[in-house]
Amino acid sequence: MTPASAAGAPSAPAAPKSRRSVTGTRKAVAALFLLPALVLLGALVVYPIGYSLVRSFYDQSGDGFAGFDNYRALFTDDGIRTALKNNVIWVVFAPTVATALGLIFAVLTERVRWGTAFKLVVFMPMAISMLAAGIIFRLVYDQDPDKGVANAVWVGVHDTFAQSSAFPKAHPGRESPLRAAGGGAFITKEPVRTGQVVTLPLVGVAPDLMPDDAERAVAARPEDGKITGTTWQDFTRGKGVGKLGGVDASELGYAGMKIEAVKDGKVVASTTAAGDGTFTLPAAADGAQLRLPADNFKEPYNGLDWLGPSLVTPAIIGSYVWMWAGFAMVLIAAGLAGVPRELLEAARVDGANEWQVFRRVTVPLLAPVLAVVTVTLMINVLKIFDLVFIIAPGSSQDDANVLALELYRKGFSEDRPGVASAISVFLLLLVIPVMWFNIRRLRREVRR
């Protein structure tokens, strides 16, 4: 035993151990594994943000310092102001509608046996890229009802309550007893008398576009005390075969054509032509002029201009909701699965109906989930680009413009990289507070 140890001298301190992380991994090793990800993050995120920030203070060439001129353009350029206004519309309506639909779907599908299959169908659009969804909805919103599903449905509903005319392009031909009466109507040049047979020939409707219930035109016969006549398509296929102004065997009657007898500016009688074009008016029509009202010739209803200046933004928002309502539904359904059923049953026992249970119990308990879903969708719509770029046609793209699309147009179409960089920085400033709010809420939920 040495004297030092005998005297009870303290032993030399042990060599410091290398510090380890909570998981038992040395911090140097952890940093080494994180290095590739950090390099990529710096190259793909940090550097572009820094470069855009610096570039936003320079002019178009990038050589001259422009100060805040590019940022001033954000509030003076008409295109950017329209984009900013549309972004506000997107942020207010798209997340709200998608979240509301997701909530409704999540609650209702809990009560049906085929709820899982329904959720699968609603969530399926999330598997489609924005590009494909844009192409799909460009076709859905096509103006032609024979191509566009939206207008096909809209026109079908409209025509159920207000039948369109079958003769939109019909008009009097040569040597016709009819003349224009204003407003798209036609009227006979002379008054008619009882016992008289009136011919009302028209042209302008292709034979293959005549109504299905149109029959071979028949020359009307005179009747005592009545006015009879025929209105028909005075056209025969083939090099002028047929007599002008006369009913020929191969010509078709204007089935359903409305005829009015007008005397002193008042309608004294009216009738509708039969399938063969013949019609009969009572004696009250004696001395009146026969008028074919404009309703017979109005253009068929062609639906709404979904991609026109007034509806293009709501139409694109509709396509976005179609894609993202399933995302909201899945997250809300996961939150709904964690709601204590005892609280719902207690509310029902206390006499609350289903609407009261939903409004006063379910929704408050799901408030944190609803907030996370809504904020996540808000971040998403602030950067919306693909759907607007693909769906909106060139004629109305200015009206559907959003900040991300305007960034692309300023940077590439107009060659104004300084303004484009300013828009990108402005978008980042808009997204950061929403992201910060979302992260705070997520952390609060983890602590619970």
C-alpha cells in the first residue's frame, strides 16, 4: 500500500465518457447520419429561400439594386392584386368546405355497414395527381353538354322544367306568307278568315334535327266556322325536288309549334300543331293575324359557362374539394374514433336529439382535429397552382389567377424574376404563421 493511499488521498478523476443521446447513440455519429439530409435540406430549401430573398431586391437584369420596388409591385400590379384576392377566396372557402364535408362524411359513415367502402371511394381522388385531376375537371366543365358532365346534368335539370325549342333556327323562306314581328316572332302578312286554310311554311331546321315525334306533313282541309292550316319544314332533300310553298310527301310537320291568333295586339286564341303540322283555331280567330311566338325559336339552353370569368374560381375550388374532402374525412374519422362514447350516450339519455349531440358534444370534442385539418388545408391552398393552371382556359386564366400561378407567369412568361422572387417571399411570409400555428397545436396535442 502506497503512502498516498494509506493517507486516504483522493484518487485521480476518471477520463470523461463520450456523451450519448437519449437513445444511446453518440452525438457525433447521429450528426454524421444527419449530414446528408442536412446537405439536401440546405441545397433544396435554405439556399433557394435565401437566393429568392436576395434576388427580390434586384431589378430584371439582376445587376441593379431595386430596393423595395418589386415588393411595391405586389400591391400596384393588377394581375398580382387579382391573384391576391383569389387567394383570399381560396383560403376562406376551400378549407372550410372540404373540412365540413369531411366532418359530415366521417359522422354519417359511422352508422352504416358500407361505411368503409364509402370512405374508400371518397378518399380515392387523393391517389390522383393534381395534373390528372385538372385534366378530368377540364372535361367535366366543358361548355358542350354532350361532353361536359356538369352541363349535361345542369341542362337535363333545366329542360325538365323548361323544355327547349326544337326549332331554334327555323325562319320563313322565299315567298312566305310570314314576316318578322320583332323579338324573334313571325306573323302572317294578312289577317285570316274562318273557313280559310292557312299555310305557314318554314325552313332552317336540318331534317335530321327535327323532333322525334314529327310526322309526314299533311295539307289541312277547310272547316266551317274554323281556321285550319299546316306549319311544316318546306324543304325536300335533293336538287330542288318539291314545290315551294306546298306540302310535299317527304316533308315533315312542325310538331308542337305554338300558333297564336292576334287581333288589335291581343291574343284571342292559340293552339299547338299536331305531329303532322296541322292545327285548328276557333271562330274567335276570325280577322286576326296568326303569329308564331318567339318561344318556338329560342336557342336551346346550353348550360352555364363554368370556366367563364364569373364562375371559374368557384369551379376550380369545387375540383379541389373533390380531391381533398377524403383527406379531411380520414383525419376526422380517426379523431372521432377516440371520442368517448359514454359522453355521447349520456347526452342522449339526458334527452338530446342527434343534431344536439352532434352540435354540442361531437363538434366541440373534435375541435382540435378540425383545427389541424383546416389549417393544413389552408397551407395547401396558399400554394395552389396545378389545378388553376390546367383547368382555367387562357380566356379566363387572368380571372382565376392565384399567387403561385402569378409567380410562374412573372418569372417565365414575362421575364420579371425580381417580381417573381418578391411574390415567392410574400407567399413564404403568408405560410409561416399558419405553419407555426399548426405546429404549436400539434405539440399541444402531443403533451396531452
